[in-house]
Amino acid sequence: MLIASAAPSAALDLSWLNNTGYVNCLRNSHTVVMTYPPAQRAAMDDKLRRACNRGYFPNHPGYQY
């Protein structure tokens, strides 16, 4: 039996959700990716996610570009 903790997980950082520009960038990039053929979606999703990271977290260590 698993017992859930009432305390929030320290490893779960959701502060990026407050960055509405970044969230909109990710949402829009996902919309664009869905127009590509299935074989190309993963590569385009990664490319556009990295573009959002570069735009909203420049020179930020720990983020994938």
C-alpha cells in the first residue's frame, strides 16, 4: 500500500507555468507540429521546444537548447 504525502514534492518545480509567454510558445509550437506528418513530429517538436527555450530562457544553465 502506498501512502501519499501531504507535502509537495521538492523535485516538482512548476514555476515555469507562470511564464505565460513561454507556455503560449509551447502551445503554439505543438499546434504547428500537429500539421506535420507523423514521422516528422518528434523531430519538429524537439526543434520548436528548443526554440521556445532559447527565446524565454537565454543563457540559462540547466535548460536544453
